[in-house]
Amino acid sequence: MYAIIRRYTPKTTATRQNIEDLKRRIEESFVPVVQDIRGFHSYSVLNVGNKDLFSINIFEDKEGAAESTRRAAEFVQKDPLKDQLSRPEVFEGELLVLKEAAVGVSR
């Protein structure tokens, strides 16, 4: 498995409304695109105090992760916030450990 993390930093302080609008656009427009990539496992976005956004992507292989980066760049270039976000820092590599809870199992 392969993971890629992209860190986006707003050039100005993001408002809660900007973050909510971006969340909606990601869910409606980008998630379906990234889910369609061969080897897709998961996609998450973490908001760190309205200062940084981290996307966390897990794919079966490096090729899927690379394709997600290409599609993310395409999405950001078309997004209304494109001029308010810095170029992302990108961290990628082999996923060494991933443990998920079994679906439907309660403790």
C-alpha cells in the first residue's frame, strides 16, 4: 500500500465559511474523481485550526497515489480558493502499518 499526504497552507486566515464551502466542493466534486482511481482505499482531509489543510490518501500502489496528486492539482487550479492556497507540500511513501476496525464490530 502507498500513502500520500498533501499539506495546503492558506495565504490568509481562512474563515469557517471558506472551510465549509471548500469541504462541500471537495465532497461533491473531488471525492468522486479520486474514488475512481484504480487501487483507491481512502481519502481524508484534516483541518488544523483553519491554518493548514492536510489531505491523506491511501492507494494500493504508487501509481494510484501519483494519479491522485495529478487530479488534486487539476481540482485546485479550478477551485475558487486557488489563489488563497499555497502550493502543497507533498509527502509520499510506502504505508508500513494500517489497522482499521472491522465494519460492524462493536466493543
